[in-house]
Amino acid sequence: ISYPDAPTNIRTYPNKDDYENEIIRLSVGNEVNCSADGNPMVNYDWYGITDPNHIIIGNVLTTDVGMITGNVISYRCRAYNIINGVDREANINVTLYGMGK
């Protein structure tokens, strides 16, 4: 028997803990993957913390030229599912530094 479970154990790869000051250094085309455990299946989206209008649907955040400006930017991965009509979610924030091409 499988019981409903809100998203837990949310994590990213690469793991921000592996980087100095928890700032992930990326070039254009690099990816940050978000994953979590949950039942029913977990859905994902990314929100720009420094740019809240930038929303990416899915568990993969791929850097593009517009993001890689030599600045530090922050994103939040939201992992969510719906149990008995109630939205359940977990969040993790990542800080990225664009190293150029």
C-alpha cells in the first residue's frame, strides 16, 4: 500500500553545499536539477527570486545568456503535489553565479 506523502527531501544537483559560500558557478547551457520525494508524483517549477517574473516549469533550470551576466542571481525550486485537494510543497533556494560562456 502506498500512502500519500507531501514532497520531502528536496535537493538540487549540483548541490549548493559543494560550493564556496553556497554559490553555484555556471556557464551558459549548464543545468541545475531539482528533485524531491513524494506521492503522488511531485511537480516542479523554478521562480526567480531576484526576478519573480522569470518562471520555469519543470525540474531543470538551464542557464541562458540572459541569466549569465557575471552577477549573482537567486532562484527557488518549488516541488509540489496535491493531496485530497490541498497543495503541498517544499522549497529550496539556490544562488547562481554566471561565469560567462
